[in-house]
Amino acid sequence: QVQLVESGGGLVQAGGSLRLSCTTSGGTFSRYRMGWFRQAPGKEREFVARISPSGSTYYTDSVKGRFTISRDNAKNTVYLQMNSLKPEDTAVYYCAADTPPLNFVYEWWGQGTQVTVSL
């Protein structure tokens, strides 16, 4: 059983920044691929970014150059630094864990944190 708790969401003006955190408990965090996803009102959940156990990262095109995913294995935490935020980034953001055998199936999810970007 893996528990994930997100924090750091809030209301920010366009062009501003936020840093989301996701702290996990249960299992061995350093072995997980961690992902961030988001769901805007009326839309399907979409992939945002991921980080492998080795630290390699991948982003969806719409956030490249603006968002940075990172991890601190000592703190069992993954971060999403979001800069140059746009109104279209408004969504509930979720972190998720893909545990071994790391088959890109995210078995564990957090409860989500709301990010609202105003004009």
C-alpha cells in the first residue's frame, strides 16, 4: 500500500510560479517512477511530467521549458516547479506512482491539489 499526499496548490496570477509537492509513504520511493497529471474542468485527465528512479525526466509539450519535475529520495517526495503559469494550466494536479516492474501503469494516486491561474 502506497499513500501519496500532494500540497502546494493555490491561486496565482498569470506569469507567476507555484511548486507542488507530493510525499509518499509505504514501499520504496526510490524505486518508483513518479508522474504528475492534471485534470481541468470538463476535460479528461492528462499527463504532465514524469521522473524515473534514475532521475530522467519527460514532459508534455505544453509545459516544456516552464515546468520542472524533481525528486528527493531522502524525503520520499517528488516536486513540480511550475513557472510562467498560464490560465490554461488551471486544473487539479495529481501525483501518481508507477511501482516495479515499472510498466507505465500508475497504480497509486494522490487526492489532488487545485491550481488556479488568473489573468
